[in-house]
Amino acid sequence: MTKNHNGHSLEPVPCRCGECGRETEMVGGEKIYPHRKDLGHKNFYLCQCGAYVGTHPDTCEPLGSPANNITRKARSNAHAHFDALIKAVGEKTPDKGSARKRGYKWLAQQLEMEPAKCHIGMMDAKDATRVVDVCKPHMARMGVMPERR
């Protein structure tokens, strides 16, 4: 399998739907967003149930598991909170290594998940909502607002 400099696949990979569990197919952005010419060149994995997920730029590597509208909105909200929090923590403790790595390790502990399985792009709507609930008190204490998405 051909990979890019970041280790992401340049060929389609098996991708199961996070909503129904079926295999998905890789499609161009024009199939998901026919009204958005700027997304036509991007790759997406689309399931028969309508769930989809994008890929890392210029690759065939999915960003997570295909999701429906409810799950995508919950993940986006989770990222808005989590990303703002880890950015603020990283600015306060730049000497402690990657804030994102430390953030996901902390998040896995808070959610009682295996660190290897703690990735917002793979979460269902319920777990993504839990991310927001875990982050909010820390953000309030630090005076951090969610990032706009």
C-alpha cells in the first residue's frame, strides 16, 4: 500500500460505517456536496445509510468513522471544546511535550477509555457529548471559550 510522508494511505482503505457497521465506498466530494465546487476534489467515504467521513488532505485515509448529521455535529462540538482546552493548556505548559497527546491521554482517563481508542473522530454522539461535559468545567476555570467551527 502506498503511503505519504505522514504515513497516510494514498489508496482506498477498508472503512466501516460508525452508524450501521457496513462497508463504505470512497467517493469524490461532488457526491457529498454537489453545491460546493471547492470540495469536489476531496475524498470521502460514504455508506449506503448516508453516513460519511472526509479524509486527511490529499490522501485516502479517513479522518474517523463515517457518521450521520447528529454524530458529526456532536463531534464538531467536542472538537471545539477539546481543541480550545488543549491549546490553552499547551500555552501554559509548553515544556511538557505535545499538548494534543497529553490532552487525549487525559481525555481517555476522564472517559474511562483505552487511550488508543480515544479519538473524537471515532466517537458516537453520546461519547462526543461526554467530551464537552468533561471539558466545560476546566474551560470555565481557565476562562477558555470553545473554538468556532
